[in-house]
Amino acid sequence: MTEQHVCPKCNGQMERGGLRGDKMSKWGHIKESRIFGVDVVDIASPYYAVEAHRCKQCGFIELYATKQQDK
Ligand SMILES: [Zn+2]
């Protein structure tokens, strides 16, 4: 799969990459709950690995979450 991604902002070439960081690297449905009177927002499974495509020209980042993962 060598899909060419084109920047929606400037039509520049997008290069594939990823994001690092705990909650930034996966996608899940928002789950809001209240624990001991404190509102907690978390994400629930199934999780998807997030793939980030960055435009080489303007720096715009487009995110894709197409691959399901366990945790
Ligand atoms: Zn661009």
C-alpha cells in the first residue's frame, strides 16, 4: 500500500509518520465518568493506532486511525 497523500491545504506532499506520547498515540471513544466527585474523561477500547501524515510544505498534520489494536 503506497498511497500518496496530498495536503488538503496547499496540495503539498504528505509524509507518513506517527505521534509519540501516551494518549496521543491511540484513538478510542470518549468515556466520561465521575469518580469521587471528580469528572474523569478517558478513552475506551477498541483502540486504534494513530498514524500522522505531515505536509512537507506547510507542516499541516492529518491523522488516521485505521489499525485496531488491543491496548
Ligand atoms: Zn500543506
